[in-house]
Amino acid sequence: MTSRGLILAAPRSGSGKTTVTLALAAALRRRGCAVAVAKSGPDYIDPAFHAAATDRPTLNLDSWAMAPGQLDSLLAEAAAGADILLIEASMGLFDGAGPAGRAGRAADLAARFALPVALVMDVSGQSQTAAAVARGFIGMEPGVTIAGVILNRLGSAKHEAGIRPAMQAVGLPVFGSLLRAPAITLPERHLGLVQAEETGDLAARIAALGDLAEARFDLDALLAAAAPIATLPSAQPPLLPPGQHIAIARDAAFTFLYPHLLAGWRRAGAEMSFFSPLADEAPAEDADACWLPGGYPELHGAALAAATRFQTGLRAFAETRPVHGECGGYMVLGRALTDASGQTHEMVRLLGHATSFAVRKMSLGYRRATLLASGPLGAAGTALRGHEFHYATLSDPGADAAFVALADAAGRALGVAGSRRGHVTGSFFHLIAQEEHPE
């Protein structure tokens, strides 16, 4: 079976790509299509919604962090067994952080895999001008084909009637439209959408979106616009696991771990077990490494501080085996966490820093991290690619040795970051991939 692919992109963030993706996935599944979704760029939250709509995991495809061969492998993995693969872009179609082809853009994926783009346009506050905006995307970059548009946040049928002829005049079919409707808007908070598992009526929301897509999208035209996904010869670089049996924290406070990392660790022969710090569970006694992913510990400070079995068990684990924390996990490994209300909660104290969500500063962007010492993520000098996205700040950096030397996507040095002490390491850096040619 040959899968077909279509990229859902937009002129900017906040245009409604996730809503449209969920609507289209739900409607196509009702037609009997096997639907898969992938996410362009670094994102933990949207893929959980995709998984809820498709009943299969969503992989991230990141042209900045991932080597070309890894992208090829992951695209094939994402499309395996699917009639159609929908790729939801991040930010605007051409927005990225580097040269074309390795910028983390959906446009990079469109060009590399010859996949057409359906442009999701928030047309609130404009009419025929929307066609001028869309026309600017045509021929913007070689290899990037705009197949048509989906009009989002229309005010009325009259509003739509004003836009459609203008789109036709610039040669772009309108694949469908959605009216402004607060009832279908997904709730948000500081790192994006409220997580899928916390959206109690998610199944009903997805069903309602599917109803809208069936009524308002030209599903036949969208399916026809999708292009066959060519199978490219590729070899996914090894993703070395931090241990043979990895205990991984997983609950509402620890949710941010990329599926391709778990899959890579499994392919390398590692076993995974999961535990819930919020349920006061400790890592498995027979594990030989522990991983605390990012998430929302700042929303659960009191519960984590009261989780004595978790804290005692983790401290005992760290006496003999590696423990690593990413972002939220790093916050929990420190000595204290101050929440948004200003209340300070004692954390595990395996590292000496303290973090605050009462004093906020957004840190966002791709990062190249070079390990300053050998540990669970590799040997000293190993170069890793990933990102940061957090609002928490270091209220006290502590006195531990630094974990990594950071640079941004342009290669500008950002100094050292994170902490290491004994078998324990952590930082705000989220790992995506090992660099293919470490310096």
C-alpha cells in the first residue's frame, strides 16, 4: 500500500491548524481511511491530540534537529499502514531557524518529500485580501507547492462568498471552511493547549469537529491533493538509551517525552517501565537508569512535595544509578520549586538549584548542547540537538557543576547550563536527536 501525504500549514501561529487537522482526521476516519498524523518541529502537546483523533501515536519531524536520514526513516514510520499522513506544521510555513532544508520548517518537509501544502488561513478581519496573502505563498520557494486553502474563522456565509472568487482568481481551490465558533476552540494555558488527557470532553470535541469537516470540507478534493509518499533509502542513526531498563516518570506532571526517543531506545534493546510521582510511586528497583521528563510540575508542587515515597525512592536510586531530568524533571530534581502563587515547595534535593514560576521569563528556541562530562546522554563532548520552551526561572543556580554548553540555532554560544552531581544530571534542554557529525 502506498501512503499519501498532505501538509497542513498556515501563514502564522494561531491560525487554527490543530483544529483543522483534528477535524480532517476525524472525518477521513469515518470514511474508512487509515489516518496518521505527524507534527513538524518540536511540540509535545499537539501530538497527544492527534493520537486521540487517530488512535495511533504521532511522530515529530524536525529538519533542524534531525539528520536527513533520520527524517526519512521517521516519515516512513509515521506513514506505515496509513492511507493518508497529515503533517501539521508549526508556526508559519516558511518560519524557521536556519538555511532552507535544515531550518525546522514545514517548508523543508514539503520540498524534501514533494508533499503539497493545504494552507489554513485565519481570515477574520479580512476578505479578498486573504487571496493576496495566499498568492504570496505561490512560488515563494522551489519545491513547495500550495495545493489550496482552508478558510478558518469566517464570520458568515457572506464573508466566505467574498473570499472564494478572489481565491479562484489567484488559482487556489478552497478545500473547505470553518465559521468562528468558541465551542470548538481548544482550551489553552502557558505552554500551549491544555493537555489532551486533561480535556475531559475531548472525544466529543473531536466528534463535533468531524461533523463540521464532513459538512464543510471537500474531502474528495483534499484526498486528491495528497501526494504519494516516496520511500527513500535511509538509515536512522542510533539513539543510545541511558540504560538497559529505564524507569520513566509519567503522569500529569511528567508528560513531555518524544515518541521517537522511546522507539529508538526500544530498537536499541532497552526496556521501559513507568511510574507516577504524583501517585507517590518510586522508580522500579530493577531499573538501571531513571528519566524524569518535562511537563507541568509547577501545577503540582504541593503534591510532589508530599510524595515522600517517590522522593525517598529516587534519592536511594540516585546513590548507585543515573537519574536525568529534562525541564520540569530538572525542576523537581532541585531543592525547591516556587509556584505561580509564590508558595515554595521542597523538591527532591538531588541537585542544588531552585526554580520559580512566580518570576517568569519565556525561554524558547532550538539548542545545540555539548555534554561537559560523560553520563546517561553520552560521552563528554557529544553534541545533541533539541530545544528549550519554558517560563520557569532559576531563583538560585546552586553550586553544582554545569551539565552542558549551549548554543542557539545560529551557533551563537549561550554559556553553560544545567547541573550534575554524582549520578544525577538535568537541565531545561529537551533532547530531540544526537548530532550526526559531532565536533
